[in-house]
Amino acid sequence: MKAKEGVEGKWSELFPYWFLLLIIGFSWFILAPLVPELMKLFSVGLGSILLIVSSYGYTMVILGLLAGWISAKFTVKAALYSAAIITVLGLIGRALAPNYLTFLIMGVFAAIGYPLAMAPVGSISESMFKHRAHTVIGISVGVLFLGMAFGAFLGPGIYSAVGISGTMWFTVLLALIAAIWIGFGIRNYPTYYKGKSLKGSFKLGMIKNWYIGLAIASMSVMFGGIASTVLLLHNIPVGSALAYGGLLGGLAFLGSAFGAIILPPLFEKYNLFRAGIITTAVLAFISIAVMALGLAYTTDILLIAAGFFLFGFFGNAFWSMALTSTTNYVSDPAQAGFATSMYSVLSNLGVAIIPVYLGTEFGSMATIGTGVAVVLVIEIIAVILAPLLKAKKAEVAEGKPRRKR
């Protein structure tokens, strides 16, 4: 039965979508702990492998709006079918790659599935679960991060058991299962808004949301990338610094998954949207202060680890609710998908730019204080903006257009 406007969908209908997001995240970050081995296999430098890991973020920046347009103009199903097929083909190519250039090209191709899969999240929540949008988007974002955490944590063990080639083919197997499930599992996704105009998808107020998305996402990526480097400044042995760096990054992803899955649905259940946004903003700021100051000025791994996990937990919940808030500015599901795509694009643009420049401040004890200060300023602005986000849609009479704001 096709979903109709005003009719809530079944939660089981989301399982194929969530599994696809889980596998995309898993296949993405299973590369992270294998970077040294991939460098040896293809005889390339660190930057060359990190480029492949970063390609998922770059594809969101470059193709995010196109993915949102596809979702809106050709329905959610078109975007998800495309995401599943491209992910499978890209991962097969990655597993078969005989050299670095092929591995890079097919890795980037596989990464195109990421924006195509994330773009429809606003449309799905608005069309199938209009009154549980925070829950749907929170769990969707959380499942992606849970996949990233599983990839980071399980990658070394899988590699030890089956080698690089076996590890790549393992991701192909999971992607095939996800694609088959998508093929049969989303046939009843709604199509009633197909072809609606995207005029009015942008509202000036969304810029506040974009800043928050950029501020949270860029810091998550930056601290995950600089952890080992900063620990080395404290004269921690190289082996220990690298191991701790991987652990801290994995804890941040795990916290991000739990935070997005648990907190937005909880605040939504008790109708505490604005309180939830403000609370997570404040706690994310406290957590990043602990993380940044602890990493910069101490060697207390437990304190630093707590900061990484808690910033992931509260920061990604804040990020997720700011993402959901963008759907409150638009009037129909097609526009909602495009609105969440714009948010994702700007967030990933921050990921592509801020860590590159601000991260260098953490490379020396002489400049690390400046780096910490800039981080805290960026995040306090996000806290100030939190109460100004649009927490609810305007009330409308049945059958009448939504009031503009």
C-alpha cells in the first residue's frame, strides 16, 4: 500500500534504509585503521590514502544538492536505488583494483552512494513519519555513525583474519545484502509529492542551522585526525600515540551514533524540541572544552577519551536536531529533502576546509593555545545560535497552505 499524506508509515519500512546507511558508514571507515597497510600495498604516501577516506565528504559537497534534487524530482526510491547500485559497483571495483589509481577511482565512485543515500532523509521523515521527524533523522544519522564506528573498531580484526583483499570483498558482500534489501524493501515508499516545485526550499533562517552543522562536523573530523599528533607533542611513544589516536576516533564515532539515536527521539517523545537543542548545544560545548583542553595540556587518556565520547554523544545529537530543524522552514516533503541536502553540503564543506587550516595550530606547543581558543569561540557561537533555531513548524489549518514565516 502506498503511503499517503497524513498517514504514518511502519517503522519496519525504515530497516532497509538504515541498513544501507550502516553499510555505507562501515565500508567508508574500515579503511581508516588499514591506512598503513594500504600505503604499503600501493606504495603511496599517507596523503594519497587519506584522500580516498576523505572522498566521501568531498562527494557530499560536490553532489549533495544534485542528490537532493534527484530525491525531490524523481522520488526517494530513485535516489536510494541509485545509492545501493553505485555503492555495490564501487566496492566491487575497489576490491578488484590492481593499482592505486584504480583503487582511488572506484573508491570515489563508491563514495557517490553516500550523498544519494543521505539526501532523502528529510523527505522520508516528512512523508512517512511527519510527527516523528527528529526520531527518524536522529536514528538515520546515528546508524551511519554506528557503521563508521564498527568499521574503525572491527577493521583490524577482519584484516588479520582475511587480509586486505578479503576485507574489501567482505564490504562488497554486505553492500550486496543491503542492495537486495533496498530492492524489495522500499517499494511502498511514498511518491505522492513527485515533481513538486523546489521553489522556496531556501529560507534565510537556515543559515543558522548551516553554521551549527559546519561547527560540529568540522571539529569532529579535525580532532579525530590530530589526536595522535598532539599526543606525540607530549612525548608519548609513537606506537602508543597511534593506538590511542585510533581509540579516541572510534570512541567519538561511537558516541556520535548513540547520541543521535538516543537523544533526539527522547526529546521528541516529551515534546521538548527547543529544550533539547539548547541542552545538547551547552553539553557539546562543555565536552569539546574538556576534549580540547585535555588533549592540549594533559596526558590523562581517560579524561581525553571522555571528552571525545561525550562530544560525539552530545555534539552529533545537536547536529542531528539542527538538521531536522531545517525541515521546519519548508512546506512539503520534496522541499524537506532538498533542505537537509543543503545542510549536509555546508557541513561537509566545513569538514573540507576548517581542519586543514585550524588543525595546523595543534601541530606545535607554541600555537596550540591559539587553536584551542579558536575552537572554543567557534563552538560558543553555535551555543548562542541554538535557541534561535526553528523548533516547530507553523500550525496550519487542514487543507490550507502553510503559513510563511
